[in-house]
Amino acid sequence: MARLLLIGVLLALAFWVYTIVDCALQDPTRHRGVSKPVWILIVILLPVLGGILWFAVGRARRAATPTRRAPDDDPDFLGRIGSVRDQDERIRRLEEELAALDSEADDPRDTPPAPSASDDDAEGPTGSRGPRA
């Protein structure tokens, strides 16, 4: 029985210390009911009961964080994309630009010269110049 009492006292002491630290570290705007120093006094003077009151009444909930949505679920994003007609027009313009680039004649100075027949005769079987064996 003494063991259970000792374990209960240790748990109550740990809860009391945790409650004091939690109450002291909370932002003053997140205290409900009374001010922060009064809550600290309540928690210190009423060890277990003060802690229960702190968690039940005094501690304000965090503001709900906005949930992030995927782009295809976000109506603002979908509204900014534009219509299908705008996308089709952009694709048509890009295809025209690509076709214009493809149809331009290549500059003859950019192409390497074709090997001539006399160059093939001068090279040996290994590609080095010199008399053939």
C-alpha cells in the first residue's frame, strides 16, 4: 500500500510541476478567465485541483491552423489558371514558333565539311597518315 501511495504522490508532484511550467510558459493572450499571475498562484496553491482547473478552464486552445490544399482543390488557384481557350491559344502560338524555327534554313558555315575521296586514300587502315603496308 505504501508503494502505491508513493507512486501516487510522485505522479501528483510531476503533474503539479508540469502544470506550473505550462502555465508560466504560455503566452499571456492564451490564458482564459483570469490573468497569468493569478493562474500561476491558483496552480501553486492548489496543486492537483489547480492543475485540473488550468487544463479545463484556463488554457485557451490554439487557433486552428489553415489547412493546405492541393492546387487542384484550391478554387483561387484554379481561377488564376485561365480558361481552356487561353491555354489552347498559348499552345497554338508555341507550335507556330517551333514550326518557324524548324523551317529556317541552317547556316552552311555551321555544318562540318564532308570528307573527300582524296582524304580517304591518304589515311591508312588505322586512321593514321602514312604509307600503307
